[in-house]
Amino acid sequence: MCEEKENIMSYEKIETIEELKRLSGTQEGLDCFIALAGGAARSSKHIYHDSNGFNVLNEIDGSYDDMTEEQLVNDSFLGEALKKGCLYKY
């Protein structure tokens, strides 16, 4: 899914679920992306986290996903990106 290339190295990598929760748990939420094809393509997301879980806006089509932490980590593309080191903060 992801190999680091120079065009994404200037962005902050999100490395843990705890870091994702901290960054997305603000009133503004988090603008981030999943690096695809080594950073040649991106899947942009806006993530908001609260006590109910995660709310994810998929910016490519405007769709929303609501999920628990367990669903995000184990059953989603976001969880896979996090595990593979492909999730970055804008």
C-alpha cells in the first residue's frame, strides 16, 4: 500500500491509534490522508473522535463512516493504513 517517497516525507506520519485519537479529538477534528502508491495518490479524510467513536468524512465522495475504535483498527482501510505507516496529517 505504501512506500515512503520524497513527496510525502514532509508530512507528519500518524503512527498509533492513541496519536490518531489525540489529533482527531479536538473541536476541529483532523485533516489527513492515506498515502497510496508511495504517495503518488492520496485518499483524503477528515476525522473527528469523541466518546462515541470515530466519524470519518471521505473527501473523495463526501460519504461518512461512523465506527468504533475496534472497527477502525481491525475492519477498515484506515486501520490498515495506520498499521502499514501510510496515514499522514496534512
